[in-house]
Amino acid sequence: MNYALMTFLYNFFDLGCFLWSMQLFGLKEGSIIFVFAKIGRLSVETIKVKSFHIVFGVFFFGIVLGIISVYTTWLFTCLGAPFVIFGISKIREYFGILEKPPRRYKILSRMVGFCLAPLFNFWVLIPFFCYLAFSLRNQNEIKSERRAPLFPYLEQHEWQYTLLITHQIHYFAYAFLVPYTACAIFNVNIMFAGIIFFIGWGAYNLYEKILAHKLKYVAYGHFIAGFGVCIILFFQQSLLALIIGWFITGIGGGTFYIIKSKLPDDIGKAEVVELWGQLLGMALFAIGVNFANSSYLYFSAIIFATATSVIALFLEKDYVRNNS
């Protein structure tokens, strides 16, 4: 159950810190904060830490910086968010290896984390920190860690990894714009932002055990995801279009599990490549909200969804030819 708690906390922080930053500092500052958060998440897969004392020290330091930012400047949240996500992710990884929980725990915990995300502030993290520090008080050494290079080398035949990157860029280029638009443009109460955000994720998990693991379904799915973004783009004055389009993107993007199934058996390498995609997508989002507009972000999401589809079709054709 500790893994379920950490999955809840991870998603609670992921969306909650963005909503909190958006309200307190603004969308532009919030987008930059989350670029730093993604750097912190990437470091989890590339930096080996053997002691829980270091993990909890980093975690607590991040919480303190977040609290200080309320009374000073958003720049302290930029510094604190990577440390918090580092601490949460390290502890979550440990419990994942220890407990090997069923997937339904992850889905349910993610749902609760997103739905409760509007309640986030850094003070709320302190009870969780205390519980985790007490639970792991006798566990000094972190074992069974997987680590990978920060810049993993991709072999010429490993084009599957590009799907990880283009999919994640597509998603993070616009995903956080959905709750922002609902609340800031359509005046939806912030307490419903998490529920709206989970609508896309709910669609994401609808059919994982139904479709065969074929890359052509990744291509079809990302054409559908691109279509969903088109609905949001061309009907920007409609809240209903925003929600329907977001749900459709979740249906299409849900084929991501097929991408994962086609990767070589190198979990650490896949995680790092995927996180680079998230970081690049979040950087694109930050550039868009600071120097362009929402249309630029939606167009970018459509382009990368299309790129994912084209690459998937190419790889499927190549796979069929090599195995015929």
C-alpha cells in the first residue's frame, strides 16, 4: 500500500504544484517551475543515491524552499520542486520494487491524486514526509536501483525510442493548458480542475488489455489524439469542446502502452529517454506560454502526434517486412 500512497503523492504533486503555482504566481512562472521539476524527475533515473538519509534531506529541503517561496519569490519554488519530485520519486521507486503492486493500484492512486490536486500546498507535504520518514527510519540503504546514463546511446535499429520522445512532447506541449483554460478562461472552479484533468487520463486506461500490441494501433491512436487536439484548437470558445477534445486525446494517447511493449529489455534506458521527451515537451510548453500563445502549443501537439503516427507506421511496415 505504500507504493499506492507514493503514486498518489506523485500525481498530487505533479498537477497540484502546477495549479498552486498558477494561482499564486501565474501561468508563465508555473510553466518554468515545471521545467525545473522535470529536470528533478530526470535526475532520479541518472543519479545513484545509496542512503535514505540523503533522499529525505533533499525531500525536506525542497518542501522548505516551497514554503519560503510563498513569502518571497517564485524562484524558490523553481529550486524546491526538483528536490521534492526527486524525493517522492526515489521513495516511490523503492516501494515499487519492494511491493510489486498490481496495476489497478497505480490507476486508482493516480485518479485520487489528480482529483485532490487543487488542495495542494507545500505545507500539506509535511505530514506525508513525517509518515514516510518514520516508516523508513530503520532502512538506511537503497538497494536494487536501476540507473542509466543521462544521454543514453541509441543504436541505429532502436527507432522505437523516438516514439517515446515524440509521444511525450505531444502530451506535455499542451496538457497543463487544459486545466488552466478550464479555470482561467471558462471560470470553472479550481476544485474541479483535477477531475477535468483526469478525464483524459481515464480515457487513457480504457482498453489496455483489448488491443493487440501492434504499432499500427499506435499510429491510429495518435491520429485520433491529434484530432482531439484539433477540436480544442478550432473550438477554443467552448468548454464542452475542451473536455471532449481532451477525452479524445486520452483515447488516442492510451496506445502508449504498445510503445512500451516494443522497446528492448532495458528499463533504465527507456525511462531516461521517456523523461527527456517529457522535459522537452514541458520546455516547449514554457516557451509557448511565455513567448507565443495557446494556438502555437496546440499546433505543436498536433505536429508531434502526427510525427508519432508516421514513425509508428514506418516501424510497423519494417517489422512486418522483417518477419514475413
